[in-house]
Amino acid sequence: MPLRSTGFGEVTRDPVRHPLFARCYDRFSVAAETRVGMAGIRERLLAGLSGRVIEIGAGNGLNFAHYPGAVSEVVAVEPERLLRHKAVATALRAEVPVDVVPGCAEALPVKSEAFDGVVLSLVLCSVRDLPRALAEVRRVLRPGGEVRFFEHGRGGGPAMVLTQRALDRTVWPLLTGGCHLSRDPVAALRDAGFTLGPYRRVLMPETGPVLPASYCSLGTAWRPPAEDEPASATGR
């Protein structure tokens, strides 16, 4: 299926540039589809979605093959150039229309209240300004619209949390394209004004050693209907 133009075009300077990490991530993520069970996670993450969807931090586009037919369009935002080019190639093979565009989570290049669903998949760990990124999610999602999330973050006992925080303050973000281990994505969604639906804690990999990045959350949240929101929460 040909990739349709969004009219945004390429930018001359990328907001995120991690070429070495992008190459490593591309190889690891493809292997993780079967070895770690990520393909099954993607199926659960996206099942039942419909209408217009925006995926923030689409990476190399491995979610595209799992979108259900009821999705009329996916706008996939990816700031890293190498991963964006990989996503464009993946989009050509998708069974639903996918537009891959440059942009960052803190300033999404789309209109307000334009989408029925937002997909967040291993992206909140690496955004530079988490509250601002989630404010953008709320802005672009229609009232009553749905957020699907699969994110890793804080987990385990006190010793593991201390380890995660220590790694965040030292080498981890430098080695992993700005990723942080000790953020709490579920609490961040709640603090941003979303209504949490069902979610579950998942260890990745589900069997084997438990690592600082193993603690994940898979679930659903909603932007409250307009009548339930204060006037200042509707964004720009």
C-alpha cells in the first residue's frame, strides 16, 4: 500500500539524533518480536482500536502490522531519522494506511482533537519533558478518546528502584538514546488528567532474568469527555 503524504514534509534538522542507538534498537527490536514475545504484546496493545490513530514514537514501525482493519488511518510520529526511514519502509507493507512523519512528542505536528486513539509504545521513558508530552497527547485526542500504552518504568523492590535511579543519573540515558528506567508511566498518565482503564504489570522477558528495564505496564486510558474537563484542560 503506498504511503500517503501528510503535507508536513521532512525537516532539515531532526529534534532527536541517536544514530548508533537507532541501529542497535532496530536490530534488537526485530529479534525481540519472537524471542521476547513482543509480537504478542503488540497484538494485545492494539486489539479493538478503530478510527484515526496517532502513534507517538513509532520507532521502526513494528506495530504497523498489528493494527486491526477498523483503523482508518495511522499517523506515526518518529523524531529519529534512521528509525523514521525504517518505519516508512515498514508502512508500505501495512494493511492499514500509515503516514510516517517527523516530529517530537512535546510538539506534535497535528491538529487538536483530531484522533480517536493514541498509541504509546516504549516512548514515555525517553521523552525529554514527560508532562508536556502527555499534555500534547491530551490535546490531539478527542474527548472520550482512548490511549493504549505499553511502557516500562519503575518496579521491583527498594534495591531495584535504587538501581534504576542510579542508572538514570549516570550511564543509562547516554547509552540508550535518552531512556530512563525509574519513571512511572501509569502515575504520569493519571497526573496528566487521563482516566485509567484496565492495565496489567508485565515482566519482559516474561521468563528469564529480571533486569532494570523489565518492569512494564500494558493498558488503556481515556481522555475524559468534554463536560468532565475544566476549560483550561482542552489545550490550544
